[in-house]
Amino acid sequence: MHYGSKRPDELPFNPFKAIIAPRPIGWIGTLNAKGVPNLAPYSFFNGVGSGPDMVMFASEGKKHSYTNARDSGEFSFSLVTAELSHAMNISSGNVSEEINEFELAGLEEGRPVEIQAPFVAASPAALECVTVDAFQLKDRHGVLIDKFIIVGEVVQTHIKDEFLRDGFFATTAAQPIARMGYRDYTSVTNAWSLARPDDPVQSGFSDPNAL
Ligand SMILES: Cc1cc2nc3c(=O)[nH]c(=O)nc-3n(C[C@H](O)[C@H](O)[C@H](O)COP(=O)(O)O)c2cc1C
């Protein structure tokens, strides 16, 4: 099967998100103009560079996280784990910007060091980000479409000590969840390593919890 802009009838739902999978979930914390904390998950999210560490998320329509990150110039990222999945789902609700979604989801606010927007205190890892770019996407004809990108530079990294092992962040101990298509998720529960051809020595597993 292959198709262009017209999806065949036997595919009732667009498989795109099930193909571009798994996607990390950026659980984005922001403050609105009145200082009300906002929290929402974005799986059109990724790291886009390191040193300086850079992340991005994409908003389908101008959602609160986009306008807050653009206008306040900052946002937080929190890692979503299986334990936090219910709270993450609650925070995806389309609610008024007057509502503090940390409170709505029963989450304690982690106190940031360099920015004002809180993160999820219970998360194994969180990032404080300064917004460096906010722009609208264009399609291939150069026509602006209803999708908006935020790019941020990481200025502080928070890691809970219990997830640090011999200087490594133990991703499989944190067990982040990731988004697939439809309403499906997956969990990161195992890891394996592959040394690169140019590596000076054949290295073993770097994740101490790797199977
Ligand atoms: C796991 C998950 C991932 C999501 N990813 C996105 C995304 O990448 N872009 C988007 O616009 N909405 C995404 N959503 C929907 C938003 O979280 C939802 O519209 C939310 O109400 C936006 O909140 P805000 O207006 O406070 O930013 C996602 C929802 C879930 C549950």
C-alpha cells in the first residue's frame, strides 16, 4: 500500500503517529501572563541538539503552552513515567488558562532555579528551558499552517539522585513512557548498546539497568 494526501478508506485513522513512534513526551510547564501555572503533554517533542542542549515542541493550533512559552520566554520539561501517566493524561484536558493544571492533576510543583515556570516535582528528571525561537510552520507551498513550534535552550537540568548510577542517568530505572499512534503508549524498560565503528574501545552497556 502507498498513498499521498488522500488516505485509503481501509485506513480509518491516520497511521502517521503510529509510524513515527515511539515519540518522547515533553510534559511542558509554563506560566501565563497572570502567573497561573499550565501543564500539558506534547509528543511532537524532541531534543534537537546538545551542548547547548536544545529541545522543541510543536503545538497543533495556538495552545496555551505555545503562547505562554513564547510570551514568557521560558518553559519546563518533565519526564513522564508510567506512574505519572494518569496525571499526564489529566493535564492533557482542554481547560481554561485560569486553571492550574498541576493542582488539577494532583501534582506538586517542583521549584525551578533559573526560570519561573514550575516542573513536576515527582518526575525523575526535569529541564528548565529558555525560549529561543517561536514560529509558525509553512506547508510545501509556503502557506502558513495552523502549527506552531517552540525551541528552547536548557539552562538547568534536574535529576533525582535515585536515578543516578555511577554517573549515568538510569533511563530504564526511570521507565519513561512514550507515545505511539491512536491512544497507544509504550514504556522504556530495557536497553542495549551498540559501539560505533570509531569508538576507541568496545564499550559495554552504559545503562546500569540494561537487560
Ligand atoms: C500524550 C499526549 C501527547 C500530545 N502531544 C501533543 C502535541 O504534540 N501537540 C499538540 O498540539 N497537542 C498534543 N497533545 C494534546 C495537548 O496535550 C492538549 O491539547 C492540551 O490541552 C494542550 O494544553 P495547553 O493548551 O495547556 O498547552 C497531546 C496529548 C497527549 C495526551
